[in-house]
Amino acid sequence: MKTNHLQLQSPLIRLRQVVKKYNGIAGEVTALKGINLELHSGEFIVITGKSGAGKTTLINMITGLDRLTSGEIWVEDVPVHQLNPEQAARWRGRHIGVVFQSFELLPTLTLVQNVMLPMDFARQGTLKERRERAMFLLEQMGIAEHAHKPPSAISGGQQQRVAIARAMANDPPILAADEPTGSLDSVTADSVLQVFEHLAANGKTVIVVTHDEDTARIASRHIVLADGEMIREAEDGK
Amino acid sequence: MMAAQWHKVINDLLSNKTRTVLIILSIMVGLFAVGTIASARYILSVEMAKAFAQINPSSGVIRTVQPFDSDFIQSVRSMPGVEEVDARRMISARIKVNDGDWTNITIYAVDDYQNMRVNKIFPQEGAFPPPNKEILIERVALNVIHARIGDTITIKLPNEKLRTMRIAGTTHDMAQLPAQIDGTPYGYISTETLKWFGEEYGYNELQVVAVKKEDKKAVQELINEIKDKAERAGYVIPISMTAEPGQLPLDDVLQAILMLMGVLGMLALFLSAFLIINTISALLTQQKRQIGVMKAVGATTVQIMRLYLTLVLFYGLVALMLAIPLSITGARTLSALMASLFNFDLNQMYIPVSSYLIQIAVGLLVPLLASIYPFLANLRISAAEAMSSYGATVQPKRDIIEHLLSGSNLWFARYTVRRSLLLSIRNTFRSKGRLLLTLFTLTLAGAIFISVFTIRASLMRTVDDLMAMWGFDVMINLTRPYRTERVTQEAWRVPGVEEVDSWSMFPARRIRPDDSESVPIYLFAPHIGKGLAASPTIFQGRWLLPEDENAVVVSSTLIKEEPDIKIGDKIVLKVNGKKHHFQVVGISMGFSLPMAYTSNDYALRITNNVGYAETVLVKTSNRHPQYIDAVGKALEKHFEQVGISINAATTMQEERSEAEAMFGIITSLLLFMAVLLALVGGLGLMGTMSINVLERTREIGILRAIGAANIGVAWVFILEGISIGGLSWIFSALLAAPISKALSSATGTALIGQPLTFTYSMAGLWVWLLLIITLSALASYLPARGASRLTVREVLAYE
């Protein structure tokens, strides 16, 4: 069994008693209430839950986009909880690709430039190599012919593919996606999920946060959150 | 090939052209103001001094009653401490152009116009030097006497002879006060023409340049030595003058202008810095989400800062490239305007390197420094917060303003059918940091604008106060003292005369405790407690009383020259060559020349002139300017007919015009500044507010998505703009009071040795309100209209 084989390895991502609290107008809100979780290399993890369950908060913690209130997050040997925003950005650039629900492509850059951007920041290869890799990734996503168009000139599904290509730009071992199909129709959403499946099959660890329970069917592991707590965990799309 | 991050910089600049233009414009107007003022200040202070130096200005001038010859000039030239000496003949006469009215003129006769050594006169137009039996007129004076080259004029000489001559050309004489200011035209003739005038050959004005011309005390000592020498030779010296080292004829006015330009320049610098901070802050707030995305894909703070600093530097660079040539033109226009009012030509209007450096520093450094705070504010938050559209993860704090603007407290909004009003009010206070910055910038611009108007109003009020003393309409100066009874009786015979009074004026000097002499003082002796001369504006102490004997009131302009004089002091004044003791009882408002006042009875007694008067004062039965003018002319004609010789007849309206003309240079400058600051404040405001609206393009989309019509959307933003503009106007009105008070004090001290009579300009207040409301509404409406033209889909996708 693939999953059992993965579980024999030491975990790639470890969360220990992760707590995140926000101070809002209505007072203090605990978004995550002591999450403990271990994720392995090559897993395709889908995290589901209703709105307000803490899904986005959890993925923001894992990717270092936000800081936790207490607990620990380790990715390989890196204590993500101890990284300051500067260190987190640098680390994220090389180790985690992030995909957002609303794509978040920079509107003033062409598609190929959007994909090159993380390589620029990480100073990966020469300019020529960056461009070649960006074109390669766009080709893989089937949108190379639009490479020199601005994001506003292509459809939502195509934009999300560019966002995935951008996330893969520095060839990170982990890909984290927050509601990546939330803004897409079902046919386009399926094609985007196939891309994730394909990436996981090629050894990437893929974490997808979604409110759509159906997405779990293609995952190797399904985690359900409710009120900031992990209430269920299943394997192989169950 | 270029890295994608640099493509972002270029595309950010090009993709939103409106925003780029607004930002560059905001920075440019600030730089333009700073550059114009800095350069004009330099040109006026340095280039005018250079131009003045070309005439080899005299350190001191001595006038004699009896003409002296070239032997005396030679003997003075050989004195130690004398660098150069020249002399000319000065005649005070009356002039009539064609069939016009008689006016005063000062005529100079010079030996050799081509080889003048001191206070050189330059040819301007027509003949030079003056041909025999023809006259040249100073170029500015030609307009004052309403004449042209080729016109014929009639001159009435002190010896009562009349001479008709042609105006052969014009000269440029920088050593004299411009005729439009002191009202006296200057004419230039040859020594042959002097003989034709029937005047005795010789000089009566000695012009001296001291070796130590920069040392005021040494110059004064040298002039005193020359005076002693002249007096020993039997010459009577009615007047002698020394100039402040390197000082131009209107130095007080120039100093006031330079001071105002310096202060307004600093304020403009401050204002433009805030405009830039505001603009950059708006830009970064707009880019907050993109910053979040870049952080998410691995960008470090330094990398993001480098991107935006490049962007900011580019804005600064383009603004500089536009502002520098514009400010050169602005500075040259302003300097040329000022120089023409001072009757100077600025051949070389050199723009100092320092001016470019200030602009470069402001244009490049200020935007960079201005970016630091918004950068820190935007970069401190996490990537997740930066990307959150509604800031759900930030920690909002409820403050007093938010509480007041909450639904329960905005009770009045519940009863309005315009929900947009509620939205506008809440939107105004939504981003308090930005609001404060915008308000501060607008408040500063408004306060400076209102202050400029207030200084102008204070100057005009000061003229009113200066004129308060003159309770008469016409003043007739006689060529010599006449019996008071006779001249007043003759004045009464003229129709339209309602009241008649007289006074005398004596040239005097203060003898200081160390026996040195002051500059000339005009000692006026009006009738106290009766007659037409009222008290001038008293700053300290009191006005003269009928029972006063040797009491004297000194003007603030005299205090400026003799700062040790205090109320209660006993001072010695040399009047008609004799020393007399006076007690200082008050300090009055003065203007231009050092003046003092003592009672008529006492002054006539000590000068052995009891029963005589040199000046007749008349109040007319109708105060209409044309009527007063007609009565003045009738008086002049009647006095001539009865054999009373007149030196000058002046109406108070003319006196007022002269005082206003003197202040006119400053008020012209202030108007220029007001326009400049309105431009800076106005365009800056438009830029900032327009960026604020552009930032909310998504909000416009939401409003339209839920059914708001374009006009409804526009009103939300127009009302918001007007709220901000109106708020800033209230703060401007308050801030203008201390700024203008300080500036009018400084202007007054430079001009008349005392603060101006402070008058807060209501006109300035209302003009700014009109400007700020119009600009706020326009600045909000135009971009909102632009956003309304986009489709809802386009708007919601707007970044």
C-alpha cells in the first residue's frame, strides 16, 4: 500500500498542539485549537470543513503566511514556528508553492513573467533558464500559447493553471492550495484537480484546502476540520 | 532580458497611466514651487546685488547749499579712506508735459556721462549723453509723467525761469528709488544746459565710495570727516546720507521679500514633502495585496522594497525632469517681475547649483524617505493579512471616532433618504492614518494660502494706519517759510476749502552720546490738539499733548536706525545746525524714512520761525478724489497768482498711492506666491484624492453591482471629497492665524521696524474654501466617473 509505505518514512510536516487566536471586534476567536498532525512526502492531502472551521488558517500556518499563537510546526528540519516573516518568505520561496482561490496573479505582469517571479526572488538560475523553465511549466499546464498575455486576457481556469505553474516555479517539494477550485466551474475544477493529482503522483506533497467534500475522493488522505479541531481523518479518498 | 520583477516596475508605471500621471504631477508641483522660490531668492539676492555693483554705488552722499568746484572734489579724492569720488548738480524743479499738470522733478547735471565714476547712469533709449537744451528722463519715470521720447516738456526752475525742452531719450539710474514708488521723476541734462537754465556752474552733490565700504561705522566716520572739511571750507550742508553696505535703494522691501520667500519656500518644501508622503502612501496601500502575493511566493522585504523604491525613484526622476525646467522659467519670470519693480535689469539670471540640489534631494530623497513609513506599515503585517481584502485577520481597535460614526450615533443619517451620505461620512474616517496625512497636507496648503492673503491685508491695513495721521486732503509745500496768517488766508479764498492748517518740517539729525551723528531725520511739527494733523498710530508711550514743550514722538523707522532710543530717554537733535534736547514720549508707526514729531509752537520757537509756516494743509468740502484734485490745482494756481512760491502740491490720495506702490512689490510677490501655492495645494490635493478614489475602484464595482446608478456612486465620492476638503479648511483657518501673525510681524519688522497691523484676511479664507471645495469635488468626481465607465466585471477585477 502506497500510504503505508509513506508512513514508514519520517513525516515531512509535523504540527504539534498548533493554536491560532485572532482578536476581532467580537473579541478573541480561537481558529485552531491544538492541532496535531503529521504529513508525509508524496501524500495528496485534502482538508475539508465548513466555513469558519479553520482550514485557511491551518494552511496559512503550514506555509508560514501567518504566525501561530502557540505550538510547533516542523517542515523537514525547519521549525516554521520560529521563522520571522523574512525567513519564512525566503524559505517558502524554495520549499512551498502556494495557490490561492482567487489566483492572485500580478495584473501588470504577463503569464510567463508571473511564473518567473518566484525564480527571480529566489535567484534561481540565469534569466534565460528562468524563462525556459517558466515556458516549460506553462506548456505542462497547456497554456504556453498564452504566455505573453496579461492575466485578465485568459479564463479563470487558465489563471489557476498559471498560479499552479508559478507555485511550481522553484520546484518545491510541497504544494499548498487554498480553495483552488472555489472560483471555477465543475469541469474546469476537475481539470485543475487532475493537475494536482499528477503532481502528487510525481512525488510532490500536495495539500488542498476545500469546502468541497467530493475533492477528497482523489486524495490519498482526507482530514476534516470543525471549529478549529480535527474531527476525522481518512485515507485513500474515504 | 530582464527579470520579471523589473517588468512589474515598468508595467506598474505604464498600466495605470492616470495614477502614474497623478503621482508625478503631485511630486512635480511641489518641486516646481521649491525650485522657483529657491532660485528666485538667489537671483534677487545675488544677481540684483551684482547688477547694483556695476554702477559703483556710493557709500555716502553729501549735499551742499553753495555749489563746489572740481578742486574740492580733488581734495576729497586725496583723503585717506576715500576710494572714489564723483559729483553732480541736483536741481529740484517742476515739470509740465505738453498741456498737463505741474509735477515735481529732480534734475541732475553731469559733466561727463561717459566717464562717470560713482552711481553710474546708463543709456537706455534715444540720445546719450543728453544733447544741449534737451533732457533725458529715467526710464521708469517716463511712465510716471505720462510722456514719450520726443515729447516737449516745460520746466519751472527754482529761479522762476521757464524752459521748454525736448525729451531726447531715456536713462537707467539704479541709484534712485524707482519713480513709480517715490513719485518723483528724474531728469538728466548736460552742464551746457545748466547754463541755459540760468543756474550757477558747479556741483552740489558729492558722491563718495569709501575704501572700507563694508564697514558701516567707518563709512559714517569718513562722511563726517568730509562734512567737517566742507564746512571748514564754508559750505552749508543741509543733508548727507550713508548707505548700508551693498544696500539697494529699496533694501527694506527687498529684505522683506527675501525673508518672505525664505519662509514660504521652507513651507512649500514642507508641503511638497507631505504631498509626496501622501502620494506614496496611497500607492503602497493600493499595492498591499500584491505585496502579500509577492511575499507568498518567496519575496523578502529587501526585494520588495527594492522594487517599490525603484518605482518611487522613477516617479521622482520624471517629476524632477519636468519640474527643473519649469522652475527655471518660474524663477526667471518671478525674478524679472521683481527686478522690474525695483527698476533693475537682470542680464544673467544664473540658477544656483544649490537650487538643483535642493530639488534633487526633495525629488529623490523625500519620496524614498516618504516610503519608509508606509513600507513599514505594509511590510510588518503577514502575507496572509496583506492579501486579505477585508483585513479580517488584523486587529481592529474601536476608537472614539468609530464609536461616534457607528449606526447608533449617526442618528441624523437614519432620517435621510440618502444612504450614500452615511457611506461618505463613514468612508471619510475609515482609514484614519491616510485621512490624517491628507488632512495635514491640505491644511498646510490652505494655511499658507490664507496667510499670504492675510499678510497682504495686513500691509493694506498698515497703509491705512500710516495715513491715519493725515486728516487733510491736500498738502502744499512752499519754497520758503511764509507768514502763517497770510498763507492760510489765501488758502481760504479758494472755493472748496473747508479747513486750513499748517505745519513745518525740519531736517534734523540725532547727536548720539558719543557725539556721532545719525542719518537725517524728518522732524515734523504739527499743531497739537487742534488743526488737521491727528495722532499717528502709536506703538508705545503716547502722542504729543498741547502742554508738551520739548516732547518728541519718534517713528519706528527711526528706532530701526537708532535702536538704543527708549521711551523717557532724553535725546539731542540737531535742528537747523543747532543742538536741542528732547524727551521721547512715544514711538509711532513709521514708514520708509526716519521721522520724529514735536509740537509746532516749540519747534518754531527754537528755530526762530514763530509766525511762519512752510507747509499748508487743506481739508476739502467734498472727499471725492477728483474734487480733491481740482481743489489742489486751484490752490496751486491761486498761490502762484498771489506770489506764493510752491515747491510741491500733493493730495493724500497720491501719498497713499505711493505708499501702496512701495508695498505693491511685496503684494505682487505675495499674489504670485498665492497662485503658486494654490497650484501646489490644488494639484496635490487633486492627485491625492484621485488616488484615494482609484484605490476604491472595487468598491465602486460593488456599489454598481447592487444597483447604484453612476450618479449615486459619484455622490458617495464627491461628498467624501467635500468632507475632507471642508475639514481641512477649518484646520487651515485656525493654523493660518499663528503662521500669518508670525509672517506679518517679520515682514513689518523688516519694512517699518514694527509688526504690521495684523488683519486676518476673510477674503483669503473664503477664496480657499471655494477652491478647496471645487477641487475636492472635482478630484473625487473625475476618477469616480472614470471608474463608473468600466463594466462591473472589469471593476471587480481591478487592482
